[in-house]
Amino acid sequence: MTSILPWKALVLLISLCHFVFESWLTLRQLRILARPPSVPSVLADKLDRDTVTNSQSYKHAKAKLSLATGLWGQLINVAIIYLDALPWLWDAVGGLTPALASNTSRSIVFTLCYMWFYNCAYLPCQVYSTFVVEAAFGFNRQTPGLFVRDFLKIQTLNSLLLAPSLALFLAIVARTGSNFALYVWLGAAGIQALIVTLNPVLFTPLFTSLRPLADDSLLPKRVYVSDDSKRSAHSNAYFYGFPWQMQIVVQDTLLHKASADEITAVNLFIISLSFAAFAGRPDLYRSFGFRADEAPVVAGFLLFYKVLAPVNSVLQLLHNAVCRGYEFTADRFAKDAGQGSELASALIKLQAQNLGAVQNDALTRPALLNSWEGLYFDYNETTIARLAQPTAELGVRMFVLDDGWFGDKYPRVSDNAGLGDWVPNPAQFPSGFDKLINITHLKLGNSSQDLKIGLRFEPEMVNPNSTLYVEHLDWAMHAGDYPRALMRNQLVLNLALPKVQNNIVDAVSKSLKSGAISYVKWDNNRGIHEMPHPLTTAFPDIIWEGYASGGARFDPGILQHFPQVWTSDDTDAVERITIQMGTSLVYPPSATAAHVVAVPNGLTQRATSLSFRAHVAMMAGFFGF
């Protein structure tokens, strides 16, 4: 068969792309961890700054080690593939002894040699992780002797399990031919079930001892304690066994390490089905240095698995996304049972003891509903609650209060007053943010997550009808005694004055501290780069959007403060196509925002279909209504 694809180059390219993607995710997390440590306001009475600092330092060290480990693994992969190490190993194993002449025995020894080499190659990374990183933060309790014994026992156990499993795999392939996919999947599922059965009675005791928890009330519930404290100070608990005979193991550091199978049943089926089309290609084996008469199935599977690595990453992301939908189910159950505070206290304590991450990088941003086109200035606690309820039921994750929520002595009921006074409008919110925060308890449709809330600010502007202007006339831009130029009933603050900058930072901070705010829409111009930094540092979990009426009012430098910008106030879907295309020449789509708006469009009076407006808006990275 003539080769159509450059298999070696393809596998190397896929491996490199997978490494770049994983490294990009880690670098994003490192960027978050490089921020100055700050205790989230909601945990201010539960965590101290030293704990948060240690947590960030620990996660930072782990992330750097992850980058180094990934690079080391990539170098190993490239060397194995580029230097034709697999055919060399296949020939070397075949020449050891006549006893390895059969395909099955030769494949088993070949795979065992590959496995031992691969695991030994990663030993330096494991040693550094255990005896440097974990030890530096007080988690490691392993001695070098225990570490070596564990490693040898794990490799020996894997070898003993691999040999019969691989023999079964090869037998299935040999007997079922090109239709082996379903049979391999069934065989793998059977092996998994067998391992689950044998694990508590045969495998786990090789590493840890299990004893019933010394609590009579929990004995019938099959709760056991493991002695993992001799290995690590980390706390954990896990389930094992079948659902009808589930047992709970609690590490003695919490009052083994068990992880989910790397390949789920669905993943196994995908692998089996795809490999069936991959395996029978002589050109594949020749491109990696095997002789024309050689096509060892096991070597093909190793190569195929390298191609499949990105698929595993995607499946893991999908698995995480599905699990996130049930993330707070146990929390809600505990709260309904009257034990919410106890659960919260225990989880926070465990998070602190294990130096769990306080700040994480969010890859996705929530779809939102902005109040402006639906309510304009005419809203209050009642209308907000009435609009927020269907918003949550539809699964929209963020509700944003646009213009009109602020101004005390000069309420913002029109564009004539209020700019500069960033406190809740008492006419609309007599209880301040207290009742407004209630909408954050609304559950999203088909999810256990809560609705989040955002606010709009325009800190650079001031209305003459405002407390700020009355008290600080000199803060507005002006030229001597010449009349001040009003546009849209507002003046521009002189941002060159440090006291103006400090006032804006303080006012916005107070508003954000007074409510559970998750998003800020900052109506901005150029020249504001001194102000966002202290705010984004103090509130790292808030999504910040620079809101400008077009490219003339934002510059690429703003992305160091705001991860996204409002592309244009021209929201007509037809015109937005060219606007967003032009913006994408400088700004990545993930940094731009677009909304589905009402028709006829307020600017162009053009009416377009809902699907067309939605498709255009979804071209941007931040989507809303």
C-alpha cells in the first residue's frame, strides 16, 4: 500500500500541538498565580494572608514542575519517534532468545521493556516533586527507601497485570480480525471490573493498611482508614468497589491515592473503534522504521495512542464540564439538611491545610443578560427580580445592571445626573445591595450553579448634578474661566490628577465590596492605565470588560487590565460582521464582546433574524443579550 500520509511527521505534529496546548493552559495558571496574594472577601474571616501566600507559592511551584515535566516528556516522545526506537526495541527483543519467537511473548516483553523505560525516564521528575516541592511545603513524609519500594511494587504489579491483559488483547485481535473493536472494548471493560473487585482485597493492602474507622456509628457503613500519613500530609478520601457494595476509605491525615480510570468505558470504545481503522496499514509501520514484513499490533497501538492523546484531553475537558454541573449538589444537600455551615467550615479547613488554589484561571466566560435595552433607567428591586428569574431559568449565567443603579443625592434616573456618585440609588434600591444580592441565589436552569451579577461603571465622567462635582469642581477638565463643554450632560474628569485616580479606585472598590459582584463593565476611554491595576489586583475573580464605543476608544494595552473589550456600540448584526472582522486584525476574538440585541436595531433600524444576530454575536469571545 502506497503511503498517503506522512505518518511520522503527523504523529510528531500532533504530539507537539498537544504539548503546546497543555503548556498554554499551565502558563495561563502561572499568570494568575503571579498576582499579589489576596484573601477573597468571602473568606476574609476563614483564611489568613500567609495561608493564601503559601497556597499560591505551592501551586506556582507545581505549575513550573508541570511545565518542565511536559517538556521532558515531549523530548522523550520526539526521541522515540524520530530515532525509530520502537522498531529497534522490537528487533532487540526478538533477538534475545528463541523463546520470544512467538508474536504474543515478543509483544509482551516489548511492551514491558517500553513501560519500564518510560516510567524510569520520568523518575527524576517524580523524585523532584516528592523530595523537593512536596517537602518544601511540608507535605512529603516518604523516606527514599519507601519511595523506591513503592515504585518497584507498582511497576511489578503493572507488569503482572499487563502480561495476561495484553495476551488477551492480542488473542482477540487475532481471532476476530478487522472486527475486533467491539470485542476488545468488552474485554477491557471486563478487566476493569476484575481490577475493581480485586483492588480492596489484593492490590491496596500492598501499599496501605486499611482498618475500620473507630466509630461504632460508622462501622455498618463500611468506612475505613488508611495509613497514608507515612507518605504524604495531604488529606483525601475516596470510594472503591461496585455501587451495591461501595466502601469509603479516609486517609488518616484527613481524620492512598486512588484516581479514576484514565480511560472510561466510552473512551475505551472510541480507542478500540478508531484503532481498528489504524492498525492494518503497512505504510504506517514502514514510516516508523519497521520492515515491510513486520506489523506488530502492540507497536501500532503505542503509536496510535500518541495520536489519540489530544482526544483524551478533549474528553477530560468534557468530563470536567459535565461534572461542574453537579459541583454544588452535595453542598445544597448539606444546606437543606441544616448542616451547610459545618460542611463549609470543613471544606475551607481542608482547602487551607492542603494549600488548595484560591484563585484559578477561567477558560470560559459566562453568557450574560444586560439590563439596558430591556429596562433602560426604569428599574428597581422588583423589576430586577422579575427579569432575573427567567434569565436564570434559561441558563444565562450573568445578569448585568447597566446604567441607572447609582447616585444617592442625585439619583441616576436619566442621563442628567448621578455620574461620579458610585453608590446604590436609594430610590431604586432602598436596601442598598442587600436585596439585589438575593438574585445570586437563583439556580440556573438544568444546573446547580447560581446566577451571578455584574455592574456598569463610567468612572471617568461626571454630571454637574452629582455630589462629586459639587464638592470637587476643579476635578473636571476645564480651561481657566472658559465655559465647560458639556456632552451628553457630562464632563470628563482630569485623570492626570492622582487624587482623582485615587477617588475612582476607592469608590469602585467600595461598590464591589458591598455586594457579590462577579463582573464589571467599565465604560472607558484611553489613558486610564494607572487605575485598573489596583482594582484588578484587589478583585482578581471579577471579570473585567473595557466598554468603549469603538476602536478609537480602546488600545491593545488595555488587555493587560481587561481580558475583553466591547467592540462597538453599533450592534447591528450586518455592520458588526465587518466591525468584528476589522477588530480581529489586532485583537483576538476571545478578547471581544458582542450581544444579540432587539430589532429593529436602534441605530440602523434594520431588522434581521434572531439566528443571524446570534451567529454574528457568537463570533466574539464574550456573548450576551
